[in-house]
Amino acid sequence: MPRRVSGVAAERSLTNEIIGVRLIIPIVSIALAGAVWLLEIEHEQNLEQVQQIAKLKAEVVDKSVQQSIDLKRQCAADADRYFKKWNGAQTPSTAQVGYESHYNPSRKACFVSIQYSDPSREDFGLQLFDAVEQRQYADFSSQKEFTLSCRLIPSDGEQKPCSSKASFSAFVAGYMEAAPDLP
């Protein structure tokens, strides 16, 4: 049989529950305030870390840009030295000669493209070299619109067929490609 609680006992029980709730509310409020405070501190620390990461990324980009500039300058100097050596050994006095250097970051190599022409003989030629290793990668020459020679020698060293200035240019473009933009 269920036990009956008198009115006074029920009233006391209810009063005790109200007092308990009144005590719990401030305790929970203090706990929530503490949790909010800890979250604010953590949020501030996260913001500081995000700023530090951004600063470090900027420093890495600055170093990468500077390193890229240094490699391009070194390549230009290497190409100039190679061109002067090549020009002194091979160019007829009536020829018009020029060159272009390019540091290829994906191949980590410095290439020099040399162009020469001799209007008196209607000769035209293009060559591609590694300016540091002094290795030839491609050679094209023509006279009066006729292709005299066209040789493509990729990194693996096996000569590939070449029949036109267009195929020569397509091959060379793979070595003289534009450097990708830095982040």
C-alpha cells in the first residue's frame, strides 16, 4: 500500500527542493561563467596561433621568392658564361647571335637557348643547352627555308626525330617553360 505523506512533510520536501535548486543555479552559473572564460582564453590563443602561422607562411614565401630570384640570377650568369664560350668558338663574323637564359625549377636546371642567323648565307639556327653541365638538348638549322638538321636529345640521352622548326620549338618549350607563380 502506498504511504501517504502528510501536508507538512510534503511542504518541507518541496521547500528543500526549492532550496536545492536555488543553490544549484548559482553553482551552475559560476561553472558556465568559468567555461566561457576558458573558451575566450582558448579563442585568443587560437587567434595568436593563426597570426603566427600567417607570419611564418609569409616568411616562407619571402624566402622562396628570394631563392627563386637568386637561382634566376645565377642562371643568367651561367648562361652568359656559356654563351660567351660558345660564341667565341662557333660564330662566323657575319652572323647575328642572341641567347635567352631560363632557370627551370621543376628540372632544377639552367638552360640557355641560342639563336643565330647569317643573312649573307640565309642560315638560321637554334640550339638548347644546359648552361651548367654544358650539355646540348636540341639543335635546329636551316638555310633558305630548308631544314638542314633537327636533333632533339631529351634528358634520357636518346635522340628523337625532328623534322621542323615547330617540332623543335615544342620540344624546347618543355625546358624553357615559365616558372609557376609562388603562393
